[in-house]
Amino acid sequence: MLDIVVRNGQVVTPEGVGAWDIGIQGERIAAVAVAGTLPGDAAEVIDARGLIVVPGGIDPHTHLAHAIMSHPEEPGITLGPEDDTRGMAYGGTTTHLDFCYVRPGTEIPQAIEQRAARWKGNSYVDYAFHVTLSGALDLRIFEQIPEAIQQGFPSFKVFTTNILPSHPKRQGNRLDFGRIGFAMEKVAPQGGLMVVHGEDEDLVQFNYERFRAEGRTDGTNLHLVHTKLSELLAFRRTVALARALGTAVYFVHTSAKEGVETIAEARAQGLPVYGETLHQYCCFNAEYYKTPRGFCSHTYPSLKFPEDQAALWDGLVRNGLSTLATDEYPTSLELKLKGRKIDDVTGGNVGAEARLGIAYSEGVVKRGMALQRFADITATNAARIFGLYPKKGVIAPGSDADLVFLDPSVRKTLAREDFHVTDYSPWEGWQVTGWPVTTMLRGRLIVDRGKLLGAPSDGRLLSRKIDPVMLRRPAC
Ligand SMILES: [Zn+2]
């Protein structure tokens, strides 16, 4: 006997989109079948009439409980998983990937252990971690990479830039290209992948210096400091290094047309290169910085220009970019708007709760994105690239019963009350058509029509292993 049958929904699977029923046993999907053909004696029937059923969303890029670097004189920390993942549950994200920072003086196993302990019992949804390699790390640390991969942590994040200037004194993020190459050497033969924040350090730091000298320090100039050219140079340099060392690369938060083009060119040559972008990069451009709440939508590198927005949408709707993420960095509105200068605007975003709804409204409704492509960019591709597939990211027999029920008939202007994390959302005032209404995590409803049923003890740490196909060629 099945525990749950979901009937009458429009179900999005890799085989197509159809009026199928979903049978669930325990935590997993047992069957996806022609409507009306599953046994009628299930313990529970969920009527999904009028709803679109998609795989639980996967946000591959979040920074929860993370040190805030924009105001070193007043150290702070972003909201933790116990707060932010409540919004994910409401918004249809059932898995997120955060980061374990390894800085000089830290060992990889210790960094993983600390983050896992911080998350345990504190996340409404499932989770995993990328390992971030940051700073002038001792070469000995790189010898710990194979073991981390074997233990289920196969993705390694690096920054090619410190992002902010070094004064006032801040902990830098950058890993030099020598060490990035060294990490690639260790990662590739073990079945791992590099996750790269690509900006050219020389250009970024020079731009800070120049803009300061010219008195152009207003934050509305951020896109002229973190430039399109900087993304182009760093992406190209990284692709060249990865090609030489035979490593797969995932570029986080692609913001410029030049980034999309570099990724497309590498993929056309058969290189295993994947691109992520963020919904605020698609929906806003640098003009928005001039508005009263403009910095709400700032994430490093920066918002860019209308031509970049068009390229990002094209990459998401058609091909070229693989995932839509958030770079989630939940803070209060006061902190988010505190900095007004190029070197103190708080980056990052509160976007996880809105991610699926915005992708549906802006992608599917406005730009004709196919529903399967919607599932790909919000869930399936992240699962495949980061080694969670087919347990996560797909509606198929044997997969975890992580489902999102999206109501395409919802039409509203998003308001503060539509959100459940911190005291603002950058999406307040945005018009949407379609919104997630119910979320299931491993066979249990965690949000049902606006009611929170889940608990912070629900989420589990996921062990990951990447399919070698993903590391050999651009496979999604
Ligand atoms: Zn990030």
C-alpha cells in the first residue's frame, strides 16, 4: 500500500510534463503513473488539481551563519539556517548548499565538522556544503582534498578576488592562481569539481583605488568597479587553467554577457564548464542602485546593464547557463542599506524564498521557458552537477519525495507578508503570476497552503558523489 498518492497535478519529469499521479512510500517516490492507475487505497490522497508539481528546489549557493565582511569595525553574522531555511520551505526549496570556509590555520575536516554541527537540528530543509579554500593556505592543506571528496564533499569553492579592498583591514577571500591550479590538480583525479567566483583582482583593486582618487566612491558606481571586463578576464583565465589541468568548473553568480559568452565558448569546445546566475542579476540592472532601496539587490560582483540581463535570461531559458541560485546572505534591512559607498555596501541577497516563484513568473510566464527547463535550472541541474542526482532534483521512482506544488493562477504584488525571513525582501512590490503554495520534503508536507508544518530538525546533511559524466563534458 502506498502512503501518499498525489493526484490530478501537472507533473514535471525528465520524460515530459503530464497529468500523472505520484505514489509515495515512506520518504521516496514509488511510482509516477498515468492518472487513475495507482491503487486507490493510499493512506493519504493529495489533490493537486490546478497545480504544477515540480521537483523540490535546490539552491546551490547560500551563506547562512556567515561572517559579514562589509563593516569590519562592527563584526556581524548573517542569519542562520534556523531562520533562513524557513523561507526556503515556504518558497519550495528543499535542499541548499552552503560553504565550509578553510582559511589559514584551519584544516578541512575541522571546517566541515564545525559547519555540520552548526546545521544539525537547525535546518527545515536538507543541506550539504561546498569546501571553500581561501587565503594563503599551507600547501599541506591541499593533501586533505581527496579525503574530503571520499567523505561526500566533492566541490571546492575559490575566489579569484578579495572582492573588497584590504583597508579597513579585512580577511581576504582570494586564493592565488597558483593555489587554484594546485587545488584543481588534487580535485580532478578524485572526481571533484571547482566552484569559482571569477573577478580579476588587479582590475577590481585598481578600480577601488582609482575611484577613491577621483572621489567617485558612491555605491551607485559598483558596476564600474566590479566590471564586465573583470568577469571576462577572470572567467577566461580560469577556463584556460581548468583546461590545462583537466578540471570541471562551475562559475557562481555569472553577472555579465561576457561571462555567459565565455561559458558558452568553453562548452562548445566540450569542456565541462557550468554557469550559475542569480534572479536579481536577471531582473535588475545598475540603474536600480540609484533608487532608495537599490542596494537591496546588490550582490558581488554587481548588477550590470540591460544587455547583460538579456544574455542571462537567454542563458537560462535556452541554454548556456545551468542553474539559478541566490547567493543567499540574509541580514536585516538596516544592515543591508547601511553601507552607501563602493567599499561598504553589503553584498548578498535574501532571495531563496522568492527564487522559484520569480523563476516561474519571469521565466515560464513572461519568457516562455519550458517547464522542464524550469525544473532543470531550479533543481535538476544543481543535483547533477553537485552529485545529488537522482536522489534529489527529479520526480522519478526511487528519488526522495521532495515536491513543490506551484499554483499558476496566483496573481499578486509581493508584499512583506509574503515572506518569512528577516524584516525585508528585495522582491517586495514585484508583480508575479504563479507562486509555490505547498512543499513536501521526503514524503512529508513542510508547508501546506501557507501553513508551516515542518521543523528545524527536519533537514539532513547529504553526502554527495558526482557522476563522472558531469566532469568529462558539459552534461547539463
Ligand atoms: Zn557567494
